[in-house]
Amino acid sequence: MDAPHFDTGLHPEQLRPDRGTPVETPRDIFAIYQTKNGPEAAPLSAPHMDGPLFEGSVIESAEGKDSITCPWHHWRFDLTTSACLDSPKNEDCEAKNQCLRVNTGPNGTLLLSPHSA
């Protein structure tokens, strides 16, 4: 996304508690997950064999960080850093799997932006 943020048009109450909600952006399709710490966004598919990451489960680690688990190969991805927590060789998963920050905009809709912005 070239803009500092992308307005999804979704309100927080529209997110599903059990699965990611797909959102198409100018850059790619992402899924927004409702977590204990608030909404987080990750790519719709896992970087390894394009598994349906949006169908995965959100799990909180002992450190209180949220990760999403791919249902195909059970690799976990940190929803803040995009780090691939289970890949045997890490296979550059972070470069392919950029997670996004989710904020609420002035009109109450969810905004996506890179974590570095």
C-alpha cells in the first residue's frame, strides 16, 4: 500500500471472533483477526504453498503475543512482526508475509497500515 493507511470500510463489530475477515486492498488481500489485544491483519494466504491462512486459528503465546496458525502445515506467524515461528529454515517467510497494523479511523472504520508507518 502506497498510502499511509487503507480504509477497509469495516467496523470492529463486523469482525468474526473465530476466523479472519478478508479485505481486498490495492496491494493484496488481507484477513483481519479479532484478537484479545485488538484487531490484527495478515495476508490471506500463507507464504508456504499459499495455504488458507485466513482459515487458521489465532493463538496467544505465553508472552501474550498473538499468532495465526496455518491449517495446512500448522506453521505459526506472529501477527505483529510477521515472523514465521515454525518454519524449519524460515524460508524468508517474513518477506512474503507482511502483517499490518489495524487502527480505528475517525469514522469508526478499521484502517490498515504497515507496522513501520
